[in-house]
Amino acid sequence: MSEVRTYDLVVVGGGSAGLAAALKAYENGIEDILVLEKEPCLGGILQQCIHNGFGLHTFKEQLSGPEYAQRFIDKVKETKIQYKLKSYVVSISKDKDVYYSNDEEGFCHIKARSIVMATGCTERTPGAIMLEGDRVAGIMTAGQAQKYLNIDGYLVGKKVFILGSGDIGLIMARRMTLEGAKVMGVAELMPYSNGLSRNIAQCLNDFDIPLYLSHTVKEVRGKDHVEKVVIAKVDERFNYVPDSEMIFDVDTLILSVGLVPYNIILENIGTQMSSTRGAYVDENYQTSVEGIFACGNALHVHDLVDYVSEESSQAGLGAAKYLKGELNLTGDVTKTVGGNGVSYVVPQQYRLDNIEKDIVFKFRVRKPYHNVKVVVKADDKVIRTIVKPHMLPAEMEMLKLKKEILEKASVLTIEVKED
């Protein structure tokens, strides 16, 4: 039996997160890197996102998804970083064994000294939201519709209704309209949109597509294919409001009802998970399993790919430091939690000794806020207060704190304070 090949770093996922992590590790002296990507090309979901708006933070210009991805792909090809396409990672172990398969090699076993998990996220399906009504053709997620249209060149419907105001759904409302379809409306369960404000303006308002807040699809009707959708208003407890039904004649229902980090591989080895359904990580994006890191949408869902790349670069740097023995893995730990109004905070813990100059915390609020204060407390002591004119659940907040203001504490809390 031949000896099992060992890599310094194996990156699972060749999208924006995985490529950014691999490049950062390479820039910091780690050259023996393998990226495993299940699709036929690098770039991940960006390859089907042909609209612009990417790269404003990273490259200071507007790029389409494929253009943004190509910037990273070109950089990878200039290095010694190895990558394998059409290679599906089946499992990993706590000892950092990696098992994957592809058509050329079959089922393969390799070992890694460190792993970065950059597996992205998945869409919620009709079953996940318990969609009521007939199970007929013509119901699909926004990502599926995007792939059919932008990659395969197939118009999925001519009379469309969209459930959920997530960004991909909003973008598909515009895209379908530009291709000649009639988008009858968008229903959103919450009393506010879950998409970015700019996408509400550019994808709905500019095309006079109605948005029905506090509404959901009550029933789908059809024999072999979608024929009608019935939407209804909901109250504050999400119960249907009597006599509020509206019926739309459609041939397609597109679901944009949320994204979920894809982490079955980490869950299978007992990695500690957080409320985001991503891994519980520290200041270097290391998970509860030493030497295994997580980043990007596999950690928590981002609203901008630029932020995915920035975060994943930090995970790649963390992996490089781990491999070079530069991380303190035994120092005092400070837990980070979301207080009033905050649904989660990433990272979920940090060691002060491992922070060089500053640390960036990402979080989301539970509901829209206006003219409030974000308060940061080390145990019970307030160490930072920031005034925020607007905060929305759809927009990820980022808070950079300098190491000099961080104190040794058991818990750091980020909360929203209303006057």
C-alpha cells in the first residue's frame, strides 16, 4: 500500500472564501496547499452571479461575480497552490484525515496538518419551510433559478411569484423581468425586507414590482405544474389574517427564504457549532478542533462577497500561524456574546495574546433600529459606545476594536441600547 500523501494545508471549497484563505496562507509562507472543489471550475457560486456590485471594497471597482472570482483564480494560478476540480469531500477526521472522490482518482485518502473549511451555504427548500399546497413542477429556489438562467440559458417561467425578499430573490426578480418574464410580486413574511436596501430599490422599485410585507404563500395550486399561488397577510405571531388572501396566476414560484451554512462535515466530527449553524470559532477562525478553521458563508451568511474574502484571508492567516507554531492555544479565553437586540457575534471567543493590533467582530441585529447605540462591555464595564443611525437584520455589522481597549474579561458583550 502506498504512503498517504500529507499536505500542510487542505482547503475544502474553491469559491471566494477558499481561494482567499489559500492565497493568504501562501503569502505567509505556506506553499504545500491543496484546494478541493466539487464543481468543474473554481469560483463557487460567483460564477452564476453575472450582475455587478462585487469588488467595491476589495478592488475599489464594480465587478460581476465571474470577474471577481477570476481575480482570485488568476492569483492562485500564479502560485504553487494545487487544486483539484470535480472533487467532492466526503468526510474529514479530527486527526485531519481527508477523504474525497473524483472521476479520475476514485475514492482518495490524504492527510493534512491543517484544514480550512470554506464550504459555503445552502438554500432553504420547500420542505424546510413546510410550504403548503400541491407538490408540482415549477417550484424552485432562487439559486436554482439563477443557475438555470445565467449558466444554462433557460428561462424558468413567464409568470413568476417570489417568496422571500433575500438578495438572490430580489436580484432574480430584476433578472427575470429583463429576460421578458412578468414578476407578479414578492411576499415577505417579516414586516421588513431581508434584502439590502439597494437591491430593494434597484430590483423591485425600478421595475414596479410590488413587495408584500408581512405576507407569505398560504397555498400552491396546480395539477402537474404551478398554476396559482395564494398569499395571505400574517399577524405579529405569523398567523394568517382572515380574509386577506390574494390569488396570483403564475407558472413559477421562486423561493428566497434564507441561506444555511453547510457544515455536515464538521458536525460529523463533533465540532462545536454556534447559533449561526456555523462553527464556533476564535479570533483566528479556528474551530473547537485544533488545526481546523472555518470561514465565509460556511461560518455565517454574509451580505457582501468582499467581506467573505476579508474574513477568509484572516482564516488563512490563522492557519499559517498555526502551522508555524505562532498561536497561543492555552491562554485565557474571553467569550463573546450578543446582548439585547443582537442575534449573534463572530468570532465567539478570543485570546487576547493572539491579537496583534485589533480584532473585527461581525454581528447582526434582530430587528430594524434607528438612532440607537451599540454598547460593548467587558464583563460589566462599558469599553466602547457607538451611535448608529440605522441598523437592519439584512446588513451585517462590523465592529473593529483595538487591542489596547480590550481588557482581560470572562465575557465581552455587544448589545443595542435604545434611548
